[in-house]
Amino acid sequence: MDEFGLIQVYFAGAPAAQQGCGLDHRQALGIGDDAAVLAPIPQGQQLVVTTDSLVENRHYLADVDPTALGHKALAVSLSDLAAMGAKPWAFTLNLHLRGIRKPWLEAFSKGLNALALEHGMSLVGGDTVSVQAEEAVVVTAMGLVPLGQALLRDGLQPGDELWVSGSLGDGVYALKHKPRAKKLLWPQPRLALGQALREQQLAHAAIDISDGLASELGHLLERSQARARGTGLTAHVHLQSLSQCLGPELQAAVNRNELDLQQACLLAARSGDEYELLFAAPLAARPAIEALALQLDLRLTPIGRVDLTNACPTGQPASNDMAQSRWYGLDGHPLSLSQDALAGFNHFQPPAGQET
Amino acid sequence: MDEFGLIQVYFAGAPAAQQGCGLDHRQALGIGDDAAVLAPIPQGQQLVVTTDSLVENRHYLADVDPTALGHKALAVSLSDLAAMGAKPWAFTLNLHLRGIRKPWLEAFSKGLNALALEHGMSLVGGDTVSVQAEEAVVVTAMGLVPLGQALLRDGLQPGDELWVSGSLGDGVYALKHKPRAKKLLWPQPRLALGQALREQQLAHAAIDISDGLASELGHLLERSQARARGTGLTAHVHLQSLSQCLGPELQAAVNRNELDLQQACLLAARSGDEYELLFAAPLAARPAIEALALQLDLRLTPIGRVDLTNACPTGQPASNDMAQSRWYGLDGHPLSLSQDALAGFNHFQPPAGQET
């Protein structure tokens, strides 16, 4: 396997965001040396880094369209950058392949390069190794944010509204019924949304929905609770509101009476691999967020709010585990759900018990 | 697999180089959000990035000491940073594991964290996924260099001397005869050397010896030739000089008459996974390089020099492929070697023909 040749042929055509910036190659050098030398980061900006591994038969099927896989491999990391309000900058790529299949590589690089170009990212390095069994793709992505302005998970405040971008649930539904559904294959990371929320200082906290809405909400609460200390936070989520942002496949299934609306909403709350953002914003930001939805032509749905735990409707005293979510059914009454009922569901990831 | 818990338990103890720099968490945040937020890069510095995949049964044996593997996983990337003259800064870690084995993780993280601490690096992110077959470890490392001062591969100039750090060949010899030889398991990346060469502006070009000296020399020539255009570069390498930096295991085997010195030198020239640097420096830099060797307590051996191709001793005219290496035997006469005789030899990598 001639790794160097492989990278040159398939990936060197990826856009070099760092080129054309008036630097000589000693100041900005991509693939082909022991390491990449990146153009200097503009003053007042800082680096945001995320890495994701996609493993065959776990995160994608062996017969996936390689162009779609190339897209997805980068989209997963871009969705993390979106949740930070970061601007994509550069990335590295590790390919663990059973062998060199030229048509596969051509298709894979096409999907990857197109998404990189769309977001002005440079491929600055990589490694290609040969494996015997499962293939894997690893992307490590770097983005930039103005110093101290990254959107974090831990800023949730009492009184915040909870918002979800786009629609949820088509992933999990499609896997079962239409495994080649488009959204699953061509996820669009919400970079414009994340950057706008940060620039306009609309959101207190944000997270990307990769493990399912309910799980991610748990992460927001835990992280924010850890910072708040002593004050309990409760998130109240209304299925009635969530029903406004069901994916079209899932909505169609409800319309055909294949499942009832409440089931569909709970499915949407568990569905992972969604590439949407969950964010928290003060009530006062609602008009600006609605304007942003129009501007971006992207559905943004308020699905609930955050309160102090001691102000929660059940009157229950704050426990040690003071960060909690309460879910309300379509009739407005609190649901009593087991933890499992809202546990994250990852499309290609078998439940732990099924692993071999 | 609870990835978040796993990272917290085993790796969050890794040193946070970015902590204690007077920044609040919004300006420097490690593991636990959608992405890491890195402390601002000091002005006048730029980022250097490299990534390496280690795959079980290919780059390490399944029964490797996990502490040694943790060390090696980071050392591979640090060796690349060393070759750029970069100062280590931060890294991400992807673990592709068949399952969570606590003693293994404890040992692995011990080796990794110790090397990270030694070089003041922060683990700033990662991903842990479950695989069915071969395990793999991916490290993406970031370092810093002053703007425009990275040591590149393409600066080779006629008249340069070629130098090798440390000793060569024990890797390939040990694999066959003593598969647990220390150097193979605990490689020491030559960071102090790389940084000193850069700071003192001693070297025109440098590369890390991961595919074998002969291969890496080929890379230096190719890259430099591409920049030089029109002028042919020839590297002249003397086995007599190379015999001064054989690894102790290899030298001992020669002393025991298990192989002759010329064979040993050719083995050293092919041996990969060496974590040593090959660098080119003008003749005038020799006294400073010899002083550096003393200062770092590290053997630095001149093994040959670079000439214009049309000045090469055979009087052969410059061809299209004007970058070439000429090797001279212990008797000083040119060797006629097939390309294969000096092809890189990677310890755990079976030759292409043997792959299944």
C-alpha cells in the first residue's frame, strides 16, 4: 500500500483553506512531510478539536455508498464543531482498509472532498493502514472560535427554553424501514446555526444530537449542574412540542397509523446520529431565534424549558441527583418513563447485550 | 461501553498543559464537551499536526505489554513532531477495542500519560469504539513551532552532510531474535534534538526514520529535488560511517559472527520503526552538531553527503529521475544494490505479497 501516492491521488485535491493566504510553503504546508504545518491562527481566535471513529458494521454498513460514507465521516465531526459555534478549519483522516480498491477510494474521496470544499476545510494529514477485518475511518477536525466564545454544554440556566434544530427520528425509523433513507446517508451539520447562535450570543448552551435527544439533554443538565453546584436544574420536555419536529418519514408512518404519535415522539427522543443541535436560550431570545430560523430556512422548535428543581411541578424535594428531566405526554400529563425508555439508540450500534 | 466514564477514569489525569495559564474554562476546556477548546496559541507560533494509526498484529503484537503500547502510540507521533523541530502541545486518542478490560486500560493509560507528562502534552479529546476483530489505537498530535521555522524535508542542498541520531537496526534485528527488546517497546522520540536543530538553525532538512533510513533518504531527495527543479541531487552514503551507529544488539551479533558487518549495515539501512532522525546540515554546522551531541548525550553520526548529480563519481549524466542515492561498501567501492535490497522493512508489516 503506497500511502503517500494514495493520499496524493485521492485527497490532495481537497481544498487548501490555508493556501492563497500569502504564505510560503514553510509557513503553511499540507500533506507530504512528517507533519502538516498549519497557517497561523488569526489573532483572537482559538482552536476547537474533535475526533470521531467510524467502524464498519457498527457505524456504517459494509455496502454503504462510499461517497455517502466519505460525506458522513467528515459530517460527524463537523456536527461537533457546529455545536461549539466553531468555523471549520482543517482535518486529518485515518483510513483502516482491507486493501486499495480504486473505485471505492474515488467515491469515498468525492464525498469527503465535496463536504470539505463546502465548508472551506483543508485535509492536512492522514495515515492509511491495512487491516484484516473491519475497516474504519477516523476524522480529527479542527475549527476556530473567537477566544472565550465557544458554545459549551454547561451554561444551562433556569428559565431557559430548550430548542431543537431540524427534525428528529427519521434516522431510527428509517434504519428499520428504509435503510437507505437520505438523511441518514447525507447528514447536513448545522454549522451556520451554531455560528449564528454564538455570534448573536443567543444560546447559553448547545450540544449535538448524536446519542439521542434525551441522552444529550442529560449531558447538558449534568454538565450545567456540576457548574451550578447546589442548585438543582430540571428540564421539562413536552411531547406535544416535540411532535412539531418529527422527521417526515416518521410523520408519514404516524399518518398511515403504523405507530401512534406518542410512540413516534418517544422514538424521536431516543434517535441518535441526528446531526441536529439541542440548545438552550433565554426566553428573551425567542424572537431572534425565530428570525434566525427564517434566515437559515431551518426549522427551530422550542420543546421545553429549564427550571430550578425545587420549583418543579411535582413539588418533589431536590435530591442528590438534582439534575433531571421530566417528560410530558401529548395530554400534558407527566409521563413516568423508565430510564431505558429514553436511553439513546444508535443506529448501527447493537445494544450491549447483543455484542459478541 | 461508557466512553465518557472511561476517558474520565483513565485519561483525564493526563497533564493539562493548557491549565494553570490563567484562562477560565471557556477559554481552555479539555474532554467533556462536543469538542475541546484549546488555549490560544502564543503569537508568532504555528500549529504542526500529525496522525498515526497502530493496528494490532500489524504495528504491535496482541500480547504486547499495554504500558509499552501506550508509550509507543504517543511516541510514534512525537517522533514526527521531533522531525519538524516542534514542541509537543496536545493530542487526541481514538481507541478501537474489543471490550473494556480494566487492567489493560490502566496499564495502557499509564504508559501514555507518563510520556505525555514528560513532554508537557494535554490529552484534549478522543473517541472509544467497540470492534469485533483487530484493535487499533489512533493518536493525532499537535505541536508548536515559531512561524516559518519548521524543519521540512525539502531543504536538502548540495554540499550538505547527512546525519543520523542514535543507533539503527536493533528494531529489525531484535524482532527476529529478541522480540521484546527494549528499544522496540520504549522508543524515545528525539524531541530535544529536533528543537535544538531548529533553534540553532543547524539543519536544512530532517525526517523521522519510520520506514527505514534508505527509504527516508529517498523521501528527502524526492521532496528536495521537486523544489530544486532541474538540478539533480545525489546522496552518497558510506556503510563504513553507518557502521559507527549500529544498534548494540546488532553490533553484538556481528561480534559473535552471526552476520558480517556489511550485512549488518544494510540491515540497519532498511530497519523501520526506529524513532531516530535523519537530517542534512551544511559542513560548517559540524562543530555545533558535535557540541549538541555532547550536550544531549546522544550519538549523532555523519553517514554521507549530498552532491549535484552531474558531479557524481560515476560521471553518469543526469537522468529524468535525478534524485538518487549511491551506497558505498566497507571497502569504499560503490555497491550495486537492487531497489529491493534497501526497501524499507517494517517490523510488524508483512511484505505486500504475504498479505491476506
